[in-house]
Amino acid sequence: MPEILQYGFMVRALIAGLLIALVVPFMGSFLVARRYSLIADSLAHISLAGIGAGLLLGFAPVAAAVPVTIAGGLLLEYLRQNKRISGETSLAILMSGGLAIAVVLANLAHGARTDFNAYLFGSITTTNTGDIVVLIGATILVLALLIFNYRAFLHIAFDEESAQIAGFKVSALNYMLAAMAALMVVLSLRIVGGLLISALLVIPVIAASRFSRSFLQTILFAIGIAIVAVVVGLVLAFYVGIAAGGAIVLCALFIFILALLANP
């Protein structure tokens, strides 16, 4: 048995990382096609505000962050649909506001600095069995919704007006996608970290698009790239002693550079 598998926290980290790699690039393919990839950054910053609130009030940080982040995702989609504020502006406002609230709450929660840093940058040692169970349930739910509504999400990603004419419930599906993205962002904080999760949502999709000939191929290739990045990144983090989130994203970037050089 490889040495890495002799440690329970690494086995849990690998399971969590593989589950994230299955879902996040899948959603990312639709978000990148809509030029809405920065939503993950905004949701990550909003989730950190929820983490800070949980640390301050003594609640489980992830449990506190889930409703806060989903509410933030729904608010982003509401602002986008009603054109109250342009998409980029609303993303920037909620991103900076979420991080500011997170920093203030973390400072108020005395003694929670180490815990907060783990959510900022990821910490493989903090993933427990309960997290894995919740992540498995969320993965099954999100994958089922994405697969069941695949044709609708694909149509919406490239032409919302045409999708509405075709009879799809565009507004409801957009809210659903925002909520699913928010949920997976929160549950990915332990492995990738809030400041890096958007990279796992975007980079594998962009790298896969260099070779794919269809949207479905892009999704499958992106998932494969994300799985390789997660496994190699966690192995590097274990043996070299570096942050898991940074190692995973660097591996994804390396694959992207190879893809760019191979097919410019």
C-alpha cells in the first residue's frame, strides 16, 4: 500500500478531492460558456463571510456558510436577471464585501485565526468523515440535476432567449445553477481553499477546450484534467509539505500550459 494511503486524513482528502473534481468542472463548463466564470470567486468570498460568522457565533463554520453562500448566489443571479447592476459590477461588489466581512468577523472571533486560514488556503488535515458524507450527498444531488437538465443548461449557456422560446424555465434553472455552484464552493473550501476554488472551476475547462470537438467532450476532458490535478496536487502536498490548494491549482495550470503549447 502506498504510504499516502496509510493516513486517514489523506484518504479522506483524496475522496473529497475526487468528488469535487467530478462536479466543479462540470458546472464550470456552463459558467465559462456564459462568460460568468468569476462567480466562483464571488461565492468563495461570500462563503468566507459565512465561515467568519460561524467562528464568531460558535457554530460549525461550513454549516453557517452554506445558507449564506447560497443566498449570495441567488442574489447575484437576481441582480443579473433584473439588470439592476451589471454582472461584472455585482460580482466585484459582493466579492470585496464578502471578504471584508469575513476578515472583520474572523478578527472578532478571538483564537480562530488558524481555522480561518485553513478555509482561505485549504487544509487537508481538517477534512473529517462527516464532511465526506455531506460531500457525497451533495455530489450525487448536483450531478443528478446537471445530467437531468443537461440539454436545458446547454441551450441556456449559449442563448437564453432562444432557450426561453423553446420552453425551458430559464430563470428557475439559472437560480438552480447559482445555488449548486454556491453549495459546491462551500464544500470545496477544506481542500482547495476559498481563494483558489475558482481556478479549479475554470482552468480545467479552458485546457479541455483546446482539444475537445464538442461541449460534452469539453466536460469529460475537464473532469479528467481536474482529477489528475487533484491527485497529483495532493501527493505533492503530502510529500513536499506545501498547501494542498496551491499544489492542486499549480498542477492544473501546468496541464493548461501543456495544452496551450500542444495546441496553440
